[in-house]
Amino acid sequence: MQTTLTLFSAAIWWVIYSSAAAVVPAVIVFFVLRWLEKTAVVFNRAYFASLLWALIAVLTGGLVIAAQHGQAAGQSIFILPWMRAALVVDMLVGAFLIWRLVPRVDARRVKPSSACWAVAMVMVVALVVGTTIHR
């Protein structure tokens, strides 16, 4: 019973933290797509795509770190080859989710290239903030 409650609590906190972490990428995605598509996009769908992307990113990153058993303790996590592979998969998943889930206000899909640019901007901001906080 204790293990079940622990897993349930971890799942709830995973969703709560991911939903809070998805706000900033959703704002970036919204403004980048609005700029690139030259028309408005639906913000709540940008948030939904960013939330799913954040949930998958936290899950894959956590699984990779847990699978490494602390091999890179005290080093950058990007030294791990599986973490770099997870980052590439994460970017592809993010571009796919944004392309499929975020419509323009005229009910057309955003272009795949615009979704890739939005993901690139989110990753640039995340890496800059991540390396700034690390120091």
C-alpha cells in the first residue's frame, strides 16, 4: 500500500511541476509561431502541446539519469551519450506535438518548419538559463 501511495504521489507531483514548467515554453512557442506564421495561433493549444512535451521530457530525462546510476556525478549531464540522444528525441517530439496540436486562428496547421523554429527557440532559452543557473 505504501509503494502505491508513493507512486501515486510522485505521479501527481510530476504533473504539477510539469504543468508549471510548461508555461514559459508555451509563451515562447506562442510568440514565435505568431511571428513566423504572421497570424495568431491558439494559446491554450500551445500550452497543451508544451505540457505534453514537458511531461515527456521530464520522463525521458529522469529515466536516462536513473539508468546511468550516478556515473556522471559532479559532471554535466550532457556528457552522458544517452542524455544527448534523449535531448534529440525530445526536440523531435516537441516539434511533432507543436505541429500537430497548435492550430492557427484560421484553423490551418502551423508549418513544420515553424514548429521546428519554435522548438529551437525554447531549447536555446532553456540551455542559456540552464547553463547560467549551473554556474
